[in-house]
Amino acid sequence: FPSHDMRAQALGELSRYGAVIGSHSVSHRDATDLALEVVQEELILSKEILQNVLGEPVTEFAWPIRVPRFAEMRKLAQDVYYCVYGLDVTTTHCIKRNPVSALMYRDEDMEIAL
């Protein structure tokens, strides 16, 4: 695997080329199985880490696994992030995520396969 510095550099390059870098938690655990305090820590710490790497605000978050069934957790994410996404399309703050098999971004200086 690439080193942390190389991954951070790649994220910075993607961001400079217009990709939106959002948070996805620190541990990628199902929030429904966690205490509210742990979810809060996951939301805030993942945002802080990415903002330190990118040097810019991180405003979007996608729930790993699924949207938690507890309203308090969903509200907490909405308080920390501007946009919150998830797989539960029954809520007003979520969108359906579709898999992307192959997407290529081309630029004169760089070609990135996403």
C-alpha cells in the first residue's frame, strides 16, 4: 500500500482538480452499533483529519454501511457536515449511491482513474 504521505498527496491533487473529498468516518463501522459519543468522535475526527490533509473545509459525509436508525445520530451528522449521504433513501437528507465501474478524469497534466 502507498504510504500515508503519498495518499495525502493524491487526495490533495484530486481536490485541486475539482473532485469533492468527503468524509466516511474513521473506522468504517456501522454507526447503528455504536454509542452516540463514539459516532460523534468518528464524525468530528474524520473531518479534522481530512481538513488537515487538504487544507480546506470538508463539508460532505457518507455513512458507511447504512444510515443509522437513530435520529440523534442522523442529526449529529447534519450538524457537523453540510451534506450527508447514505443508502437509506427513505430520509430526506440521503441520496441513493450508485456504483461507478470506471470513470476517467483527463487533463493535460494528469490522468486519474477513479
